[in-house]
Amino acid sequence: MDSERTTQTQTVQQAATNSDGEAPWADLEVTIPTDRDHASLVALVECVLVELTHEHVGAVVVTHQVRETNRTQYVAVDDVSEQFQKRHFGARLGWHETTVPREIVRDELVTQLTRSAASQTERTREAAASEPDTFTVKPVQELRTS
């Protein structure tokens, strides 16, 4: 029985890593706006939501505006992928946390990732010269909460 459990654990760990020994999401970073088509972005979001539920990771969207960086994090709060903790940080208001259903997370992530370059023109030259907006998946222990 113990050997069966060990084999199952090893199989799950192997399935959760790529050939380099890293998790498949370990190097996931998408610059926003992206040139990917809508269908591939929706598929990416769906895959990320599954990872959030089955791994101890969170999705992070970082946006830059004039003299301000906003960070929104999503972390699963149950193991059935129905509820997520949304943590939002803005320099003026600090951290704000709320629990949101999967559909809201999905819609928000798809909206962020499908944001067009035209909406980027609303940013000033100062903001545009800063780092690009990004979407990443990170281990929960690496997420900032203060």
C-alpha cells in the first residue's frame, strides 16, 4: 500500500514538471498587450485557473500607470475551482482583498489579456517608458501581501 502511494505521488510530481524539472507554469509571463489571438488567451486563462486550483500558485497581473503600479493577485480558496481570493494593491489605497467566483476571475483575466494596444495609448509617455504590464503565475509564497 505504501509503495502504491509513493508511486502515485511520484507520477503526480512528474506530471507536474517539465523535462527540466520545473513546473510547467514556472516561466509563464505574458506581456500585455499581447499579439496572441483571443482563443489562445482564453485557453491560457482556463489552464491557469486549473493550475491555481491544483498547485499552490497564484496568478498576478501587474499594470503600470503614471507614478503608480497596480498589482492584482488571484489565489484559489477551495479545491474545486469555484472561489478565488482577489488581492488588489494600488499605491493610494493599499491592499484590498475579496472573494470572487471563478467566472469573475476568468472574465477579468481574459479582459486584461485581450486589452488592445489602443488602450495602451491612454498611458502617458512616462508610464509607457516604464516596465510593460505583465501577467505571471508564481508560487503563493512569492506573492507580496504587504
